[in-house]
Amino acid sequence: METNGKPTSPVISVLGLGHVGLPTALGFAELGCEVIGADDDASKVAVLKSGKLTFFEPGLGPLLTKHLESGRFRLTDKVGEAIRESQVIFVCVGTPQKDDGAADLSQVETVARTIAQNLNSYKLVVSKSTVPAITGRWIKRTIARYAENYRRAASTQHPPTEFFDFDVASNPEFLQEGKAVENIFHPDRVVIGVESDRAREILEDIYKPLKCPIVVVKISTAELVKHAANAFLSTKISFINMVADLCETVGADVGEVAKGLGLDPRIGGQFLQAGIGFGGYCFPKDLRAFIHLGEENGVDCGILKEVERVNLRRPKVFVKKIQKALWVVKGKTIAVWGLAFKPDTDDIREAPSLKIVEELLAEGACLRLYDPQAMANVQRVFPESAEQITYCNSACEAARGAEALLLLTEWSEFKEVDLARVHDVMEVPVLIDGRNFIDPQVAIAAGFEYHSVGREGVDRPVPGFTQR
Ligand code: UDX
């Protein structure tokens, strides 16, 4: 962009201020850009304007305060206004799942139409939401169609309005909840899907301060990279969970198997943590959308159907483990540590913990629940009840009087808890670790009967454990 021959950074708008949009917007502000954050949810915008976050994300609060003060980050619930005032528009709206598994792209379409209506200068429209390949083409077609409509309608009353050019690009976001700020400033790569040099130059310029590889490809390729990345990572998790089940039958240790596997650079050590399965807003939904895309286009995605099937069974496999350890579940008091779908977030969407809680409630267990951040969200799904559900203020409080303790999310604070103290407040010291997070020797030394996933050697009851 040039003004009076002097290059200036384009004003950026970010449409949709959720788990992707807000960190993205604040990230650009931190990189020195002028950013308008827009969301049609006026109450969300009001909360953000007051300097408060609408979800928990480590490190994001200080960035919000900093850039509301620096003036580089403005907020509005008037999406059209944000579009008119910006040259580069990042689309970060939700792409939820429809009943048939396909991605519901209605929010993306609404944004495309709003852009068409507010096309008052050249715009670069960048999709960051995870969308099926060819969505970029639809965004382009939609903007072109509706822009022409609005222009004709306006021209009947006024002199003909000018038609402004626009580009569409795809720039998938790979950030992980709980690590969003770190991921924004230290990405492994930036993928840019473009079809013009102008779009490429603008995006390369925005990302220049980040010292990482920039992969420039076609729009549909960029869209596919994101889906393929999520599908591949999900596959790794289901694979190691299958291996964990095998480990239990042959007496092997899945943690050691994963280590032995992961040291091969062709495999890599990450995302080989066995447990109760993957959840969250992205993996389950994106996997289903990818399978749907394959089916629609006659491509056999059977491998991904198995990944999904293995994952859907994980909570049931874990409940079986609980039943095996406790014999009768009905009427037992069970403490639960961790409810969020992963640590460092309050997000419980598709959290495997919820399915486990649901099954245990159906079995007649009395649950004492604790999560450092996610309890308010869980209470909306499972309200407190005198008979079966008690929300507790600390890990130790949750364990009081319990006949078993389940660890379902690996929050770091659970490593800091004094297990000997926890042992003393429990009725029966049985610890069933769904994330293989606690060192078995530490648990056993504290007097626990310790069970975990895919580590048969330490799953057996410890002879002579102290049961009170
Ligand atoms: C994911 C992708 O990692 C990210 O690149 C994309 O942009 C959005 O989706 P996120 O959903 O935030 O990020 O969480 P992630 O850290 O990937 O974990 C997803 C789920 O997999 C969690 O439930 C986690 O507990 C589980 N998981 C992860 C495992 O069970 N084992 C592992 O080894 C890793």
C-alpha cells in the first residue's frame, strides 16, 4: 500500500473474535499493524472493550490491555464499518458442523456478502477459518455476485457506483488453544494460498517480522494443508491409543513405545500421548468435514473413519477401566481432576471428560469435580445436584472422601499437589490417570493404587496399599 509515494501498512480487520480471531487480531497489533476487531455479537465486543477476555487463554489478557491502550486495536460490532475501514480482511468466523458432518459455511457466506456490500476500495479477503478446499472459490464468487447486485441497485438511484477490485486468499491458522500467543509469534510455518502477486506481497509483508518459512501455494492447496494437518495429527493420536490398548494386553509401556517411535525423525515424538482421546473444537469437527469432503468427491477416506471410530471409543474404554478397578460404580464417590478438553483452556467443546462424566452419572456415581478454569462452562452442561454432582474449589477438596480419583486433563497444577495429603483425605486411594500424567512411582510411594492407560506394568493394584 502506498500513500503519497510512502509505503504504509494496510489497516487490517479481523472478523470473528473467537479462539482464532482474537489472538490473530492482537498478534497483528503486536507486530505493529493497525487492527480493527469486529464481531456481530455486541455483548462480546462490550466485554472485550472493557479489557476482559471472553475465554481463558494464557498471555492474551495483557496483549488486549496493551493494544487497547496503544490504539493499535479497535473493537466494533459493526462488521460493515470494519470492512469499509480496512484493506486486508481476515475471516475468522466459526465453521461449525452440520448433522451430516459437513462444515456449515453459512457464517463465511454471510461475511462474504457483507464484504460485497461494503466494497469501497480494493480489499484482500483472507480466510483463516478451517474450511474445505474450494471455499476460497465460493468466497470469491459470492463477493463478485453480490457486489454486482449492490452496485446495480445503488446505481438506479445515484450515478453509477464504481466497482472495486478484490483478491481472495487462504491463510490457515495452526494455533493451539492454551498456546495461542506462543504459536502466533513463533509459528512453525505460515501457509499462504493466493492467486495474485498483489495478494502475495501484502501477506508476505504482514508476516515479514516472523522469522519462519512462508509457504506460498494455490488457495485450494492452502485449504487442504490445514485439513490434512489436523487429520494427520488426529491419526497419530488414535494410532497411539490403539497401541496403548495393545500394550495393556502384552504388558508393554505405551510411553516407552512412543518414545522409541518418536525418536525416528520420520515419525516425530509429538502427538503420541495416549489417553482418553482427542476433543476440542477442531480435531473432531475437522476430521468429520474431511471425511465428508472425501465422500462427496468419491475419495476413499476409510483410514480417517477408523481414526474417528477409535477416538469415539476412548471414553468408553476408560469407563471400563474404572469399572474394572472399582468393581461396582453405583453409589461410589469419585473425584475428577480436569474437565477442559486439554490444559490451559476453559474450553470443553467435545471434551472426552464430558462423556466420561455422563457415563458415570448414568451408572449412579457421585462425582466431585474440579478444573482450574473450565468449571463454569461444565456447570451449564451438568448443574450441581445434591445427589450426584459437587463442584469443588481445589484438587484436594475434590478428593475429600472419594473412593477413586480420575485425572482427565493434564493441568500442570496436578503435578504440584501433595499426593500424600490427597491420599490422606480420600476414603480409598485409587488413582486412575487418563493422561498418564502422574509418575507411577510417585503415586505408589504416596500410597495409591495407580492405574493409567497402556502401562500394564503399573496398572496392577500395588500389594499392601494402604486402604482405610
Ligand atoms: C488443534 C491443532 O493442534 C491446531 O494446529 C489447530 O489450529 C486447531 O486444532 P487444539 O484443538 O487447540 O489445536 O488442541 P491440540 O493441542 O491439538 O489437542 C487436541 C486434542 O488432542 C486435545 O483433546 C488433546 O488432549 C488431544 N491430544 C493431543 C492427545 O490426546 N494426545 C496428544 O498426543 C496430543
